[in-house]
Amino acid sequence: MQSVIKVKTRGRSLLEDPYLNKGTAFTLEERRAFGIEGRLPQRVETLEEQVARAYEQYQRFTNSLNKYMYLRGLQDYSRTEFYALVRAHIEEMLPIVYTPTVGEAIEEFSHIYRAPRGLVVTEDNYLQLDEILAGYGETELAVVTDAEGILGIGDQGFGGIAICLGKLSLYTLTAGIDPARSLPVILDFGTDNKKLLEDPFYLGVRKPRVRGAKYFEMVDAFIEAWAKRFPNALLQWEDLSKSTAFEALERYREKVPSFNDDIQGTGAMALAGLLAATEQGKTLTEQVFLVSGAGAGGIGVAMQVMNGLVRLGLTEDQARKRIFVLDSRGLILDDREGLEPYKMIFAHPRSDLAEWEFASKNPNLIETIRNAKVTVLLGLSGQGGSFDQKIIEAVQKNTAKPIVFALSNPTNLTEILPKDAICWTDGNVWMATGSPFAPVEWKGKTHIIGQGNNTFVFPGIGWGVAASGARTVEAEMMTDASFALAAQVSQERLDSGAVFPRIVDLMDVTDHVARAVAECAFRLGVATVSHEEMEKRLAERDWVPKYATYEYDPS
């Protein structure tokens, strides 16, 4: 990051540009040079002083949504001050700028809307995207959503752009992606959310969602225009519907460097926690896994568990036999009529259940646990409280120390509360959750609840792809990300019961994940830069929240 930069903008326009605005930190010399003398208080402050004031203002808000709105307002005023503030208080503010508060912000987005952000693609403008994108500056990263499958709260229409804003904020905070070179993209192809369609303040397209061939015609047009304008930029798919997510990932992965965080990021994160809970994978191949929920996240986790087991020596067939995936209709079996294509890989033959005991056509959750001798319970169903005491006790009959990950977000959708899991197992459980939870005291021991947060992996994946110039994002890169993350869980954390690092260690974790992903790209032959260039790109972050010195450029 340059310490001195040439700036052409002057006067009020400079103060209104969030990428350049320093507010009270403009020096007296800069104020004179850029025609803003008299527009600011006389006192010149440091960034640290600005952050201290901003934090004092932030603390005055007691409601999480109001805190979110304050931070977004600060981001629209000064990117540097916003990122410096959140970076200084990342453990406290991550649940505000990201999950769980971002879920509420998405639902209320049209009511709390302040300023335009990103790119909005609609049925009315998708044929003009070449011209539209020509007006955007150099971009190296986009987070793209159609907002049909948001955070367990479903179709949220235009409000889904808030998840893109949150993800990109974390890319900048942890991986140093320049905020001026990242872009949130909402594919606003309508909504089937009746509440939104009837809301007089709703800002999105007011008609039912476009689906089928027309949907992909519009996404094809976006990808074609995007690849033409930004051929080397990474594209992260976010919160598409479960069926669309898999098709889009496969359809476009060779056309632009891209991955789906709900599928691959969630899978990489979950595998890392499982590796940490099994002595860095020493006993992972001995476990039997049940994935509750067969959406993008659930199937993504099952796929990554399979990849991890293969990495540790099993064949794909051996790995699949240890993974049981359930949806709302019970265990997924190969004779189910109308079985979705993306679920087929984990459909067990009904013939394998010849000696099982179950009451209805398909085994339910507890029947699968008992018959398959499940030792690992992975919740991605969005069904709050679905892992009750009978479920946990059934798993504990199969293993002395169950692994229970309740990964659904937001907090009210978590499958089990940590205190219940710890109580029902008498403290003998590896417990992790998707949302943050306070430590649990049980019989004189403090159990730290590790947060299975995709933030541990996706910024490093993005940085590693950018550093290596990878043409494609491969499954092996996700597996390497998992092993890199697992290696960052300290023995102290494990002794306290946590299978993920501390949130405050996000930047260090991101360093290791990025390097693992970049090295994997070289090993697989998909990198497009020299190893020397990759090392240079990994040596330091492109952007950090510090003020540069401005020199006026009159040209």
C-alpha cells in the first residue's frame, strides 16, 4: 500500500468520497491544497483518535441492528475509519457486520437503505451489462447473490445485497483486499417472498422470480460481460437456492475463477473442525457422519468430509459409506422418486439397509443414528432445537465423546444449544456452532464454544486464488484450506473444548489458509504467475486501514 498517493479530487467531492475521505485527519497542508480549509474543525486528529471517538459512539447503541446501521453509515463516510474500527474490535463487531445481525439487516434492508452500493442486475438491464460494467473501476473480487437462499431465512430479494457487503468487508479486514477493487452484485430477478412484494418500501423488482432457462440466460449474460471486463477477477457465489447453487457452480467454474461459499466454504470450515476434533485427522476415518440438512451447505459439508477421508486414505466409495445425509423426508436413499441430482452422490442403496430397523419408508434422524452407529452429528437443517436429548444420547451410545456441530444460522435456528449438549453428555462432547455462543460452565470446567464461521476460510481462499492467479478453483484447494485451518487450532483451545481458532486470530489464520490455497494452485498447475510473484503477493496485504499522504494532481 502506497504511503503517498496522487489525488485529483478536490473540495466537497473529496469529503464525500468514502475511499479518500479522511475527515478530521486531513492535515492543514492537505486542507489548503485540496480546497477544504474551513470545511472541517480546526483540530487535526490521528486515525487512532477518530477510531476512539467512533467506538464511543458505537457503544451508545444497545440494539444490534442500530449498531449495524451505524457501522454501515461510517463505512459510507470513510472506508479507512470503518475498517480501522472493526479491526480494532473484531471479536465484538464481527457478529454485527456478519452473522447473526446481518440476517436481520437483510430482512430490513429496504427500510434501513441509505446509499447505493454495488451492481444491480435485472431483467431490464442484463443485455446492457457490457456498457454498464465499463463504468466500473478495476475490480479483482465480486460476491454475487440472487438472494433466494439467505442464511436460513430464505428468499430475501434485493435485501440480499447486504450479505455481499458483509462478506466483502471480511475480505478486506482479513485478507487485505482493497475495498475500491471489490464489488457486491445482486441478481435481482424478482422475489417470491409475499411479505416483500406487499411492503410499500421494498426496493427490489416487484414480481415473482424468473426461473429456468430465462434465469440462466440472464446469468450467462452477466458472466460473459464480467469475464470480458474483469477476466482475472475472482467471483464468489453466495446464497443461491440449493438447486441453482450446484448448477451455477458447475456451469461457470471454467469460465471465471469462482467458488460457492455455501457449498465449498462451509464444507472446508466443517472439515477443519472435524480434523481438529480428531487429533488432526488421526481418527477421522473411524467416524460415522450424519449430516442433517441437504441444502447447499449440507451437501457441501458431506462432499468436503468425503474429500477429507479420501485425503486420509479411504476410497471415495469407502468414504461415502460412512456419510449419511438426511433431508425433510428422512435418510436419502437411491430409490427415492424425483431425487434431486445434487443429492444423488450421497444416496445409499436401500439394499444396504436390509438389517436396519425403522418404522416408516425412510429412516428418520434417530433411527439412522442407531442403525448406522453415528458418531458425528452435523446440523445444517435450519431446524432450531432438532437435536434434542434423545438424539444426543443416541449418538453417545456409539462413542464416548460425540462430535456435534450445530452450524445453522442465525442463532434461533441452531439445532442445539451448547449448554444442552454439554449437560446431556456430562461434558464429553466436541461442540461447535455457526453463531457465537458464550462459554458454558459445567462441573467446574469452562467449555469454550468454537464458532464454525466461514470467515476462517473464504478470505484466505480468495487471497490464495488472487496470489497464484489461479484460472480455476479446485476441490483440492478447499481440502488444503481445511487442513491449514485445523493446524491453527492451538492445544490450549482444544483443551478448553474449542475446535476452531479465536476470532481475534482471523488475520493469522487467513495468512495460513491463503498460502495453502496458493501452493495448491501451483501443485495442480492452475496458477498463472511465477512462484516468486506469488510469494510477493502473499508477503503483505494489498490494503490496510491506514491513511496515506495526499498530493494534489492537477492533471
